[in-house]
Amino acid sequence: MRMALPNRVPTSRDVQARETRARIYEAAWQLIGAEGFAKVSVDRICGRAGVAKGSFYHHFKSKADLIVEGYSLCDRYFEEEVAGRLSAPDAPGRIVEFVSHQMRYAVRMGLDLIRQVYMSQLENGTRFFVSSERSLPRILKGVIVEGQAAGEIARDVDADYVTGFVLRFSRGTIYDWCLREGSYDLEAVASEACRRLVSVFEP
């Protein structure tokens, strides 16, 4: 049997690379948050971060790549703030609560940045949104599986199908909110619609 090798100790170069990436990311979000995505150039991000342009492209493929990375922090939010903390008394209610958290996160990011997330997914062809490896779908699936075990969600429907169904609903609702210039209360509208949607899967 082969012995497991110990984890490699990060070198000073590794640490420097992480610090540079974090500095670029922080500078970008400061500028984009203040002025909007379209008005901020890579040159300005590099100037704010104090790095060369080549360093930017070493860490990020494009300005849009920064947006996707920012939205991926949504998964960390769900791991730290949502998983295991949904308080509704039954699984359908916890699914609605989960969707409410998604909408709240989108509103917190803001209309401009959410638009850029969707555009970057369409233009760059990444599969970030639909990856089943993300924490967000895994947490939702856990709620659904628990609900099926408790007899609160129909057991004759595959948990992966229900998970995908709810997530498609969430993405579509956020997209509609963007199309309508954020003209309605996203969390309230999505929560009410989700209650009706989830009732389809109740036994």
C-alpha cells in the first residue's frame, strides 16, 4: 500500500501569487462597485492594484472572469450561512427559504453585476452555473433528499430532477428581474412563486 504524501507546504512564490490575485480582485470590485462594470478597464484595475497588465492576465482570462469568480463566492455564503441553518418546519418551506437566500444574494450583488454574470456565462461558455459540483446545488439536494425521507417531498421523483427544476426556476427569475431593470421585489416575488412551484412535488 502506498503511503499518502503530506500536503505540500506553500512556497513564498505561492503566497505571493495568492496575494497578487486577491489584490487584483479587491481592486476590481472596489472600482466596479463604485462605477459599474462597463466603465472600468483592465488598465485601471491594474493601476489600483499596483500590478502589471501581464500579471492580471496571468490570474484572470478577462474582466468578465472576475465577475464569475465573484459570483462563485455565493457558494461560500451558502456553505457558511445557509447549510444546516434553514429553519422552516418542513422541506417545502426550507426549499422556499433556500431560494429566498439566492434572491437576497443577487440583490446584494446588484443589478449591474448580476447582468455581467449572466452575460459572461453566455459569451464565455463556462459551465459554472450548471455544474453539479458546486456547493449550492449539493446543499439544495440535501434538503430535498431529507424531505423525501420524511415523506414531505414525493419519492417517485428523482432528487436530482427536483434540484435542477428549482435551480432553473431561480436562474430564470433572476434573469427576468434583470430584464425588468430590477423593478420588483425579487425576494418576495420569487418566494411566492416558489411556494406554488414546490407544491407540485409534495406527496
